[in-house]
Amino acid sequence: MDAKNLFYIILIIIILSFIIDKILDALNAKHYNDSLPEELQDVYDDVAYKKSQNYKATKYKFGLLTSTFSFILTLGFLWFSGFEVVDNIARTYSENSIIVALIFFGVIMIGSDILTTPFSYYSTFVIEEKFGFNKTTVKTFFLDKIKGWLMMAIIGGGILALIIWFYEATGQHFWLYAWALVSVFTLFMNMFYSKLIVPLFNKQTPLEEGTLRDKISAYAKTVGFKLDKIFVIDGSKRSTKANAYFSGFGSEKRVTLYDTLIHDLDDEEIVAVLAHEVGHYKRKHIIFNLFASILLTGFTLFILSLFISNLILSQALGVTTPSFHIGLIAFGLLYAPISEITGLIMNLFSRKFEYQADDYAKNTYKGEPLITSLKKLSKNSLSNLTPHPAYVFMHYSHPTLLERIMNLRK
């Protein structure tokens, strides 16, 4: 296969992916005005349901605009040899392959982020503001951007530099060293993400003494789950939407509750949500997801090692001087269909795990407060309660609200 044919294959992959995605979005949008099933009639009143329909329609139209912009930008960048232009710019600053790669990806990623910032700004300060979700200030919005860039440069740049160094030092076997590096980093971040990264963006405080903490401690004791670290995060700093999550292992194990969750739910409902999260931990879902991620990373790096030295990868993107970073971009574009398949498989497991965690909460605590909490959270986030099955299959990591309620009431 020559470089020209490979270039057209890349274009076909991008175009087909965009078309499939837009078809799924359109199918899903057709269900926005469906009548609610009997089991969900109490989630919205008429006014709230009309608001949720309006929110979904607004998000759909805006998503169509942003995705089309990104699609056209990507095609134009490929067609007019944008990667070659950026590569040439990077090479004017250094002859060192690692520095060239860092400059190349820095220009690509920051340039892309700058181009899409007006869309994210509009989404946050117009759409989310209009429907009562946004709590972010302009200062926080741009500070988050700057912090994100710095983290990308330090962490992402450091990992990329090491991977390229492994490649230059060991050749095709670089994937083993890269896999080890990424695996250690993944384990480290799972352990210490809440302690090291979250404080850069949010304030976390221990859950104060009171009835809620007492109920959480009492529940944890009944299921033999040691839980000393319960934190409240100031999610309301950015949005009214609520969440809760587990992180860490062993002595670093902690649960984090959004302050919006505590505001929206009563104590029984919060404990039920926590019981669901404990279910994930007890059923080893967190460990499964962690090691599945590590194995998939290893598989991807191994496949990369088979192709990265092929000159055709760089030539397909119009770059005459072959390099690891250009080959990596071409490989990523070609690998997209496989990544889509692995994503679908992980979503299947994820939906199964959600049922298991719900069952655990139902069997070790109560099912009804979990149902009412799910309904409240869906209402407060104006969730789509009637999604198209194909859209659910392709994109949902959780079962639909109706499916979860039916399962909890078995």
C-alpha cells in the first residue's frame, strides 16, 4: 500500500465516523418529545419536562454545529498538509527529536483548544447559564484552561518525551517500556488523583460531624467497609449538577460527595448512592476497569510498535521527514475504529457493573431511596429519559434510568 491510498483510508475513517455519529444523534433527537413511561411520570411535571426537552434540543443543535466545525477543521488540516506545516515550524526551533515532538504536539493541542474555546465559552455562559446550571465565573473558566495547559505540558509532555526516548533507545521493543511507564502512572493517578490533582481545581473538605456522617459510618460498618475519608467537594463552584465517586485504594481510599449532591438529596438517598459506590468497590469493578485499561494500553502500544517505523505513516500525512510523532498521529487516526470497538465492549461491561452495584445497594441497604435519588438527579440535570436504544448501545456507560428502576424493583 502506498502513502496516497493510506491517506484516503484515513479520510474515509474520519468521514464514516462523523456520518455514523450524526445519524445516531439524529435518531436520539427524534425521541426527545416522546411521552414518559409510567414509571417515570413523577420525574418531571409538565413545565420541567418542557424545559428538559428544550435543553436537549438546544444541546443537540449546538453539538451539531461544534462537531461539524471540528470535522471540517480536521479534513482541511489533512487535505492542506497542516501536519507538515506544524512539523516544519517545530523543526526550526530544534533538531532534537524529543523537543521537536513536544513543540509539534504543543502547537496542535493548544491551537485546537484555542479554536474551540469560543464554543465551550458559549456552552458554559449561554446554554448552561440559560438553563440554570452554570456557576462558573469567567475567571475560573480561563484559570481552568491555563491549569489544563500546564498539566498537559508537564505530565503529558514528560510521558511523551520518555516514550520517544524509549523508542530511540530500544527500537521496536519500546512498547514494553512505554507500557510499564503508563501502567505505573495509571496506578499512581488512581491512588493519588484526589489528593494531588483535584485540589488544583476544587476545594475538598472532610464531611462534618452530624447525622449524615453517622448514617454513612453505620452503613459502612454493616458491610465491613472501612471508610475513614469522606470528603465534600465544592462542585457548585462550576455547576448545579451533582455527583459522587470513589477513588484510591488501601489507605488512600476515599469517597467524595459533591456539595450539590448533599443539597439535592436527603440523608437516606445519599447513603443509598454511597451504597451503590461501595458495591462497585466490593464487586471489584474499580480493579477490573483499572487493569482492563492497562491491558488495552499494552495492546495499543504493541500494535503501534509494529507500524511506527513504517515510512508510509508519515508520508500519508504529507510529511516527507519521517518521525515518531507524525507516525503516532497517523496511527491514532487509523486505530480509531478499533478504539471504537474496545470502547463499546467497555461500555457493555460498565452497564453490567452498574446493575450489579445497584443490586448491592438494594440488598445491603434499600432500593427505594436509590430510585428516588436517581430520579431527583435526573430531574435536576434535565436528563434525557427516552434515549434511542442505538444511541444507548453506542454511547452510554450506564443503563437508562428506566432500566435501572426496573432492575431495582425486581
